[in-house]
Amino acid sequence: MSTHAPAASQEPENAVFGSGWGMTLALDGTGFYNDLIHFALKASGTDKPYQPLPYKRAKMEFAKNERSCLYPARIEHLSRGGDIENADDYVETLPLVFVESHIFSRPAHDPLGSFEHLDGKMVAYPNGSALPNFLADYNATFVPTTDETTKARMLIAGRVDHMSGSLPDNIFVFKSLGEELPPYNPNLAILRIGVGVVCHKTAENQVFVNTVNATLAKPATRAQLVALYRALGVEDRFLPRHGGGEVAEP
């Protein structure tokens, strides 16, 4: 009998790591965000591997593997959240989706009027997210959760006062639970940003990013993305325009 322990599984060092958080980016490769990245990689003809991992682990693997990439992400967002130090060391694709991040209130409660109203409140958020860094000045208690469905159920059950969440993600989550989208203030966004793939700046990754960007810029690719969005029931407003490089901050 061998006394050697089995070798630990190794993730591809040059992979695009998907930060899985639940049904919209599931570890089995299903969900809205997985559909988008699979489309982009196939349309671009790249052989770069894609590996969904648990949210926190994906960010850890990205941090330690200098040939790797992270999805969905944006350099500016990673910088603001303290996940990366020098933005010049990274390159990114054009966005695949335009995301709005909000604070949602319990069903039948008023939307949050201002971030100051978080004082003394409990807010559910994804474990590993930089949300506590973004909202550090507002004296809220942040409750980490392992996936987006758990987070939604905590809010519905009244176990927390609020939850952080993104659109279009939560449209899928609450629909799956048979619930209406909970109250939120559309004018009070944590961020509004286009997200795609962020990579460490290497010659290999620069070629990858250039290839993906050239593909996304083609009118035929955009037409295919419009069809994919509509097939998935996602409004066109979440599809970045003209390659989608624009970013609107709150």
C-alpha cells in the first residue's frame, strides 16, 4: 500500500478563473455569466482554458498565478476594492455585460435612501467581495454568504436588513425563488460598470485580450450577443454599446 497522499489538484496557471457565486456563475459551468464567457471564448477561437471556482478561491488563484485572468472583472473595480495594487500590471477585454450594483432592502420595506442609513444595519454580501471596503464609512455589519441564493433567502427571511446585489444577476435569482425583485434605489448605486476579463499583463495574455476585443468589436458578434441576451431574458440595456468600454460611476 502506498503511503503517499494523492497529489492536490492543480488549476491551469494560464486559465481564466470564473468567480463562482451561485446560479448565475455556477461551478458546473451553467448560468448567465458562464454562457457569456463560453460564447466569447468560442467566438474568439482562443484555446485559453476557463475554470469556474468558488468566488474567494478564484480571486486567490488569480492573485498567485501571473499567467491567469479573472472573470467577470474590471481593472478599475479591482483597484478600488484593494484586490490589485498596480493597475498598469493588468490588461482587460472589452466588457461583456454592464452591471449595476445596489443595496436591496427586505420585501415590503422602503428602498435605502442613502448609504448613511446603513448605520447599525446588517448587510449580507458575498464572502470575498470588497464590499466592506467600499462601504467602510457607514457603520454597517457585513454578513458574509457563500452564494447568491443563500443571500437572497436571508433577506426574504428577515435575517438581515439589506443585501448587496447586482443586476441583471438578481433578476435570475429572485425569479428562481418565485419572488419579486426586492426594493432598491435605482439612483443609489455602489457602482455601474462594464465587466469582462482582467488578465495579468503578459505577452500571452495581451494576445488573448487583443483577440477577444477584435471579436467583440465585430458587428456580427454584437448581433449574436443581442440574440443571446434576448434568449436568456436579459434586457438590452445590460449589453455594453460599441464594445462597451464606457463606465459610469455613482
